[in-house]
Amino acid sequence: MFIDEAEIELFGGRGGNGCAGMRREKFEPHGGPDGGDGGDGGSVYLQAVEGVDTLLDMVSKHHWHAGHGDHGSGKKKDGRRGEDLTIRLPPGTLVYDCTTGLLVADLTPAGRKVLIAAGGKGGRGNVHFMNSVRQAPDFAEPGKPGHSRRVKLQLRLIADVGLIGMPNAGKSTLLSRLSAARPKIADYPFTTLKPQLGIAELDADRRLVMADIPGLIEGAHAGAGLGQDFLRHIERTRVLIHLVDILPLDGKKPIDAYLAIREELFRYSPRLAGKPEILIANKMDLTGAAEALDELRYGLPGKHILAVSAATGTGLRPLLELVWQLVQRSPKSEAFVERPPVILPVESPGGGGKGHAIDETHHVTGKDAAESADMSADDAQLAAEVAAMKADDIRKGKYYKKAKPKSD
């Protein structure tokens, strides 16, 4: 099943608590604190993996959790770090933050790995709070909760060539003749209900990846038919092949069908409409096709129109050569612009303190926001430690040497 949209919630692992242990061993009468640190929580990563072509797994599972860090223990033993979680996604997946609506990551090309929800930091053991005055601290630092984020995943296929046109223009037939893909072909509109990918081989060293999307109709840019759901799949293509049925069964003129699709492309995205285009008059094996082609060329003066028959294979080899040359001259599609995520403090479950702010993605900096958030988090942490010290001084006052009064 082809699924190209999903919403999931990601949870970084919680950091383990620090240990407030005391050293008690034979022949060591004074002992002392020996609590270890808690392990950091695991983080959640998203990775583009070649061979994964759908978001089906994201629909069946909505919540994804990284491992929690283990608690620290005595003898200054630190807890084990939580296990990271890496979610495999198709190349070309866009990741949006549901809270802000901003694009967090564009998983292009295959192999790209992005940190999306960082794990919480482990708490420090009581050995870190010992000093010359407070020699037996009986408290430790709790672990910080991991960052959580709800994201929307949107797949946009990566292909060299996109096939567009009205329903029943012959796109699926053309894809089946040029590649090993076997899309559904029938003599009624909207046979294709999901995008299809195929690889056309000119020879051993030259290959083209083609994407066939469901037929477009007027109003597709606004959601009519299946257009809006699948137009985004040709945004990454370098060249568009625009198929026109030279003798449509509904009696509509080919030029009207061509201009209607061009209008929909422009309204959806002027950038998409500006991509290099090859106009193809398909079904030239039908009686009366030559006269209809002359009329189309008359209505589009100066426009190069290639005549082919996908059913019989006429003109397909010259088409492939032309497409290959145009693809080589066209620049690769640029990655979508990614914006820094909003840096939010992580609330501790007890309700009082704020944790550290996290800049989750490795490819965005957000330096100024992160520095200011970290400063406020450090101030809060310092205030909590000072309060704990004062409380501990009161409880442990009998263990401390009192200052002798000065003699006159």
C-alpha cells in the first residue's frame, strides 16, 4: 500500500537519576559519598534509507520511544546510556513540526540522518556536590526528561522525469513501454490512483527514473480530483513530459487540455510550472491523428511537439534520447528550505524546574536561541543547587566544625 503522509510522536529517553550512595567499607571509617551519575537518555533519529518507498509503518504505529538511561549506583558507577532509536524513512521525506508548522528536515539524499528528539541528560551523583564544608551530601540530581515532538511526514518522490497530463492521456502505457513498471492500464479515467515509479534504461550506463502521477483535471491545484495530493511528487523532478491525447474520447480539443494542465501547474507552484517540459502528442496510431496534430501545432506556434504512440512504440527511442539530453542540461532539484525549530525548555515532571533547551537537528544551528536558553537553564539549575546546599547545611550542621570565636 502506498502511503505518503503520516503524523507520529517522538519521545527521547529520560536520563537516569544520579545516586546518593555512601561508601561503607571495612577499615574505611570515614567513608564518604560515592554515588555515580545517571546515564543519558537515548535520542530519536530519522534516516533516509534506499529501498524504503512508503510511510506505511508510520501509519500503523504513532508513538516512538527511545531507551531510558539507567540510574547511577554506588562505588561511583555511572548508569548505562539509553539506546538510540533510528526510524527508517523513504528518501525525499519532508519532516514538519506540528506545533510550529515549520519544515525541520528534508531527508534527501538517501543516507541522511537527522537528530529529531534528543534524550534527557542523566543526573549527577552526590560526589559532585561534595566540598570542604559539605562533606556528606545525601542528595543527588534527578535525570532530565527527553525531548518530545509531534511531526508530520510528507513523502515527495525523487525522480528525473515526471509524467503529467489529463486522465486517459496514456501516461501509464508510456511508463510500461519505457520501463519495467507495470501500472494498471484500462480504457477509463483515473485508472492510476497512486504515483508509480519506473526506471528507463537507454543503455548500460544511462538510466532515467520516471514518476507517473494520477491524471490531473481542472481545479487540481485546489484539491479537485487526485491532483493536489500527488502534484507534490513531481516537484523534485528535473524534466516534465506532458502527454496530450491527440484524439480524446470526450471530444475536447488537445490544445484546451494542454492549456488547462499548464494553468493548474502554475497555480499550484510557479516553480514547478517553470521546469523544462517536453510536449508529446500521444496515440498517433489512431485514424485522424495527423490532422489533429497539425491543428495542435497551429494553435501552439513555436512549440516543439513530439509525435509518439505509446501503444505501438512509435517514436519512443527518440523521446528517450531527447529526455536524457534535457535531464543532463537541467540542474538537480534543490533541497527544500529547512528552518531552525523553536527551542522550548523541557519541563520536569515535578513541576518546578526547567531542563536544558535542545537544538535537535544537526543541520540547523539556532545558535543564539540555544545559548540564551542554556543560560536560563543553567541559572535555574544553579539556584536549585544553592537551595539544596543550604538545606543540607542545616541538616548536617552537627557534622561540621564550628568556627572558633575570635579572642579580643
